[in-house]
Amino acid sequence: MESLGGFGGAVEKKLKELKMDSEGNVLAKEREALNKVEPQESERRVHLLRKQREIMFQEELKHKRLKKIKSKVYRKIRNKQKTGDEEAEGEEG
């Protein structure tokens, strides 16, 4: 592994202290942590994450719809102004 110096070196050193310097060690620590969590707590967290994800998705759809409406209105107004300007020029000339 390439030395990162400064902050990176400190992080690398801390990972070695915690014996999390390899992928296998990290996965083993994660499995240990998951085994300590109660199944009901795990289900509650999954449910909460699913709910938050659904809310975020709905917000994205709402913003996308509003953006589309705004752009339609903007184009409509701009086109009216353009045609109004062209008519005004035609009357002057």
C-alpha cells in the first residue's frame, strides 16, 4: 500500500492498531457487530431506512415534476414575449 503521509498515515496506523488493515478483517468485525444487534432492532432499522428511501424518492419525483412545470411556463412566457416583440417591430417598420 502506498504511504499517504500526514493524515493518511495516521489513519493507516490506526487501522493496523484495530486490526482492520485487510478486507477480511473488516468483514469479520462487521459480522461481529451484526451478530450483537437484536433481530427486532435490525428489522426496525431496515424498516426505517426503507421508509426514508421512499420519502426521498417521492421528493425527487415531486421536484422533477415542479421543475418540468416551471420550465414549461418559462418557455410559454418567453415565446409570448418573443412574438410580442416581433409584432411590435413589424408595426414600427
